[in-house]
Amino acid sequence: MNVEPVIKKLTDEIIEKFMPLEVFLVSAKRNNSGELTSFKLCVIVPDNINVGEFEGEVYMNTECEIPFDIIAYNVGEWNELLDDDCTFAYRIDTAGVILYEQKQQS
């Protein structure tokens, strides 16, 4: 999969600083010339993380040259929402592009 360098760079920074469980690319907007103008990531974090605070921390402690949005879910909430095909989480899981998935401990 060919991911825009700016998206990969931000994803790598989020992984390094926050150690999420999963990161999905939800959407990427482009202008008429085909240049990336903004994008949205979904980040799955452990249940003990406050998702509102997490989202704020990502915005405050990462750098990106184009606008981006973050939506975060706790893993318990995420897993519960995946069973309902009317949820945004379900749509992300089925149509989003997984950029990172934490390796399970053996």
C-alpha cells in the first residue's frame, strides 16, 4: 500500500509517542490537482486512556504540515461498536485503511 509521506510521518509519530493499538486512515481529501489537502485518522487506544485527552495530546504534541483530524476510541468501546453496522467504527473498520496494528504478545 502506498501511503502519502505526510500521513506516514504523522502515523509514525503517533506510534512512537503514544503507543496505540491500531491506527486507521479514515479519509483523505484532495484538491483538483490531486494534492492531499487534509486527512482523518482513527486511533484505537487502551481502555485506561481518556480519548478526549488523548486527542488533545495528539494535536498538541505532533507536527503535520497539512490539516488533519483524529478520532480515538478505547479498545473496549471499539470492539463493542464493531458489532453494529450503523456505527462510524464499523464503517472505519470495513472501509478504512489500517496503517498500524500493534503486534500481539506471544
